[in-house]
Amino acid sequence: MSEYVLCFPRQIVPPVNGVIDFDDELWQNILKRSEFVLRQEAETSRYYKQLIPYIYLLNDGRVLSYRRTPKGKEKRLHSLCSIGFGGHINPVDNDADIRAVVFKTAVREIEEELGLLLGEDRFSIRGFLNDDDNPVGFVHYGLVLRVILDPDELRQIKEEDAISSLGFLELGSNLEGCEYETWSVLLWNYLLEKGV
């Protein structure tokens, strides 16, 4: 079965590697220029960027971390650690409003990966994430979203098959003990500089 993913032309985003602060004009342009493209084409395209909600979960100054298992769909990220949750935006999430589609995907991803059912209003946009220096990053563009968890929600979290070693990292500590995916390192450095 063919998979379609939400993409936009890469030329509309600044060619900056790292996390940049949220810019509403850029966000509106991404939404206006987005379309669903066959994933097989998008993965090798030099024209498109695939939009990915990249969600970090925060509790009391700590950020949730995990290790990707070989059961995850993205083979290039197997066994790497991450502080971001998320995935591709597919037409099954479709709605007349692309912004609504993005947030529905974020809700779905957190429910699938952690068993948490959160309202769309819990996801706040923090910025955009880009990394053209590696094959995975070259074809993706992150919309960085933050969720602040309350203590009751911490007890509800459960690991799905594609993730393991869930735990919280104190903001300000080093990313040690695991090899972290590039996006996580970029996001961590941004959080250290800007705060949560």
C-alpha cells in the first residue's frame, strides 16, 4: 500500500541547521504550500521537505527521553536515543485545515507511542528544526511542539514496541550514556540556550 506524507517546497524555509524560534509568517507559508506526496518520492526528493511534528514532553524541568528499538518504522534511527516524539502526517489525518491536520497527528503520535490521550490545546509551538547535514534530516523539517505533563499523566505513560528505556533528563545535564539522534542534540542545545 502506498503512503502519502505532508510535504512543502524546501526553498521556503531558511537554510539554517538547528532550531529557530517560531515565525508565524514562515508557518503560514508552510501551511499554504503543503501537499501530500508519495513517501517514496519524498524520501529522495531535493525539492520537498516532509513536515514532522517533533514533540518534547516536559515535567518539572525534566525532558522525557527514550531509545528507539528495531521495531520502529524509520530504520535509519534504530537504537538511537531521542527526546522528540512524532511522525509523518498522512492523509488519514486529513481535514480542510492543514494546521488542524498537523495537531491531530501530534495527538495521535503521543497516544500511539506513550498511551497518553491529550487535547490539541496541550501542544504549544516552540519553533522549527532543520538539519540538512544527514540523510534523514535532509528530507524532513520539524515543527517543534512542547507538552507540559502533570504528575498524574506521568503514571499513565506506557512504552510501545518501538521505544524503550523511558526516563527523564534534567535540563542542563549532558546527553550521556546513549547516542542521540541529531534532531535531539539540536533541540537539547536550543533548550539549554533558550530554556524550556
